[in-house]
Amino acid sequence: MDCAECARLVVEYERLEQAYATVVNVLNSRTETATASEYMRLRADADEARLDSEIARLELGQHKRVHAKAN
């Protein structure tokens, strides 16, 4: 599938997946040493990054389905 939009969506999904992994790694490394408020902020950041990644994955999947229907 040669499509600039698809390529953009793949890059965006990969970027957001990496951002999510980074936030989770920080959360995991700080779990035992963070204050309760720091932990809650890190947890919220991880939840937000997970949702952003999931939305990007769904957008990419939807875009690929549109191409599949067109063929």
C-alpha cells in the first residue's frame, strides 16, 4: 500500500508507541521511590500515552481497511 497518509499514520503510531514505552519505563523505575503525588502524575502520563497510542493504532487500522475495501 503506497500511500502518503498511511506512511504518516505508521510513523505517528510508532512514535506514540515509543513515547508510551518510555513513560511506562519511567513509571516502573520510579514506583518505589516516587511520592504518592509523583506516582499519580506518572500513572496519569502513562494512561494518556496509552490512549494516544491506541487512538493512533485504530486510525491506522481504519485507514488500512479503507484501502482494502477500495481494492
